[in-house]
Amino acid sequence: MSWAPTSRLLAYPWLVAALLLAALAAGRPELAAAAAPIAAVLLVGLLRSRRPALPAVRVSASAARVVEGDIIDLGLNIDFPAEIEALEVGVLLPPGIEMVDAPNPAILARKGGARQSLTIPLRPVRWGAYSLGTVHLRAFDDFRLRRFEARVRADVVVRAYPGTERLRALIRPLHTHVYAGNRVAAQKGDGIEFADLRPYASGDRVRSVNWRVSARRGELWVNQRHPERNVDVVLLLDTFTHAGPAGAGTLEQMVRGASSLASAWLRDRDRVGVIAFGGTLRWLEVGDGSRHAYRLIDAFLDTQVVFSYAWKGVDVIPIRLLPPHALIVGVTPLVDKRLVATLLDLHGRGCDVAVVELNPEAHSAPPASEAAVLAQRIWRLERETLRARFHQAGIGIASWTEGEPLEPVVMEVEGWRRRARLRIR
């Protein structure tokens, strides 16, 4: 432990010297007598003061994964060395973590034994991965002449997951896969949803016979059904730009929206992957199951905007990250032209593309002048033109404003795609 003089140690020598000089100058020996106790305290305190050993600190958290807003109990177990009778314990908190109704620092005394425990309730106010456990220790000698301090780093990592919205409606892809799931396939086979009727053929199951139709037509007819299959979904996250202040802009909105979408698809036994496309390329291939859900959310927590002047297109994305017949959902504020060109390029190559637009206007300051108002109107017209360009290309798109529920936006995208499929037919 390092040590530093306290205000007493700095002030007492000057006080003793001042009293002695005043006694000599005024010829008042009582002033020198008043300096004697202070000098004795200073001398005895320095002789008895010893640098203590570093207390043993063990840090633990009640949970390694929580949802933002939940309470985490940070536990500290401290072994007091023999030289310390009282210890100030403070926890250094990273931005995004707040303490809940607890003193910081707290004072622990040795009276109850050499080992003391302290529980500190914490609350993450924002999603992210936080390294906790940096503990600041402070102790004083018997006369509070010297201050001993130390920092102990325990590296307890807690991941705060973003709060997700439970979605009852999702975007339906154009194609399904061969694995069992909750999506009704367009093909005919064994399933639940009725598809069509056809004459009985050798080998058909008896339970597939439609007895009412067979009795009316005088021959056996069987039901055809749509099988339930799963789908592949790739979430394409725009990390080229960020609109809004740090901690409350389109990046945070994008992570929360992508988490809600991924959770809903995984609950329906679909396979989900993620590509963070921006200054750097990060990805997680499609997968399913609870373990993959944790990997997805951890990938979302690592999402960050990286500025880059390099022009990047779809060619930099490895082909294995885009499975055949996968639904590609772009989550983007549509500010950077490179992501816009990538989405249009993917659609032109035959991919099934949909877009959830993050409204950047909700994160910008209101215009303060007439010129700013005119610029905002022009900017809105440009964005309307861009949306019309997506619709003309056959890509469903809907705008999502921060603070509004996500489900109506998803339903709007799906409604547009359904109407587009009917027009094609």
C-alpha cells in the first residue's frame, strides 16, 4: 500500500514551529508549553506508524448476465491485516453502472473479526459489458498522520443485455428450409395447415383421407397440407454512422431492435445470424438454440461504430454468411450511401431483403434558424425519395422512431411485402 501525509502531518510541524517562535518573540513560555502536547502527538504518531500489509480482497457478482435495469449484488470479502482497525472501501464504477441506496465509500471496522464482508447493490442503466471489481482501499494510522491507499483490480465481468420487446408478428421470408419450425411452407407435404385436395393414390395414409369429400364424389380424396419449416435470417447492422448523442442514439436503438427481432425468431425455432457492416466487418453465422441466443446478444454488445472513408460493398461480405434463400433484414438509419448501395445490390442479386429504418431525426436537435428549417425540409425530401427507391425496387421498408414500439413497424414491412406478392401473382 502506498502512503501519503494527511493534513495533520502537514499542519502540526508548522503549528509547533509557530508556537515556539511566538514564545521566543513574546517571551511567553506558556506558548511553548502549548506546543509540547502537539509535538508529543507528532513524535509518538510517527514512531508508531507502520505501513500495513495489503488487505486480501475477493470480489464476486451475484450474476454474470442481467438485463439492463436489473439489480446486481457486488460482494466484497476483505481480510484485515493486523495493522488496520478500520478501512474505507470504495468501488470505482464504469459509466453505465449506478449504485443503488448504498454509501460509497463504506467504512468497515475490525471489531467483528479479521474478515469482513460488504454487499453493494448496482444497477446497469445501459446495455454493455462492464468490468467491475476495481476497489479503492484507504486506511489511517492511529493518530491519522499518514494515509495508506491501494487499488485492487478483480476483473469481474458482467454483461447487461438490452431490454427486448416481445414481438407477436414477424417478417415472413419468401423461402423456407427443410428443417422443422413454425413457418408454413409454400410446398405441400405433412403438416397442419390445409393446402389442397387430390385423388387418393397408392401409399397415401388413411388418416389423410377426406371422408366428407370422398362420400360426395364417390371416390377417395385426400387432404394436402403445408409443412412447418424454419427459415434463415441474417440481421445486417449498419455500423458506418451514428446519429445522436453517445449512449442515446441510433446505435443503442439498433442494438435493442436487433435483439428483439433475433429473440422472436429464435423462439420460433428459426436460425439467425448477424453481420455488423461498417468501418470493420464483424459477423456471427446463422444458428439456433439457447446457446446461440447468448452468442448473438454478446455480438450485439460488441457492436460499435467505426469511422472509415473506404468504399465498401457487398463483395467484402463472405459468401458463407449469406445462406441461400435467407431473409436479410437491414437495420439502419439510411444515412451512409454505402449501406444503401449494399442493400440494393443484395436485392439485385436475388436475395430476400427487408429494411427497418431507424429514424435519425428523433436524435437530432430542432432547427434554430430559417436556413436550418429549409435544410431539414430538403433532407426529409431526400429521405422520402430514398424510401420510394426501395419500394420501387421491391424492398419492404418502414421507419422506426425511438420510444415507439417495434411491432407496428414489423407489421408495416410485412404488410407491404404481402401486397407486393399479391401484385406479382
